[in-house]
Amino acid sequence: MNATREGVAGKDLRGSIVPLVTPFHEGQVDGQSLRSLIEWQIASGSHGIAVAGTTGEATSLSFEERKQVIRLAIQTTAGRVPVIAGTGTNNYEETLELTQFAEHEGFSPIASPCGIAFGTSRSRSLRQ
């Protein structure tokens, strides 16, 4: 891993890595509540967090909302704990683009379920 990047760079994945829900307020991602939730998890001793995965309402978030959640998580943690970004979608090209976005933002580990979780065909998943 690149030790100069924020987020998970240089961090070992260990212990309790908590998958976070994505808070909403009036139909929009509630960034302040998400930041508070992340801060609470860190203060409570979590070793890391996971965002924008199946627990984080991934299938209900738009592509831009998922990017927003990923960006907020990396900014809020500021390298204090590892963050795993959920980048799996039911569309191969969107999954690839979201994974590249997460990498650019400083994420190294990603969670990208395929097949049963999002209905991607096995042959399509295995091609890459």
C-alpha cells in the first residue's frame, strides 16, 4: 500500500471493522450524521469502517450519492482507521468506475460483491 495516501494506506485490516448504515434526512444523504456516526465509531474503539456496501443502502443510493459517501468517509477518518468502500453494483462498467473513484480517493480495500448480491452474471464477473 502507498503509505503517503490517507484512508487505509499503511493501515492493517484487523479487529472490528463496522459496516455503517447511510443516514438520510428528507430524502438526501445526511453528511453531518454520517460524519458523527464515523466519529462515534472511532471514539468507541472500532478498528475501521465500511461504507456504501449492502448495510449502507448501496442499492438505494445513486452513483453520485455513493461517491459522496465514500468521499465523506475518507475525509472524516483522515487516515485514523481503515475504510473499506463498497463499490459493487449490478453494472460492470459502473462497478469499475466506482472502484477507480474509490482508489483515487485513497481507498485500497474495496468490497465489490457480484453474482447473487447484485444479480451480475457469473460469466461477466469472471471475464475481468
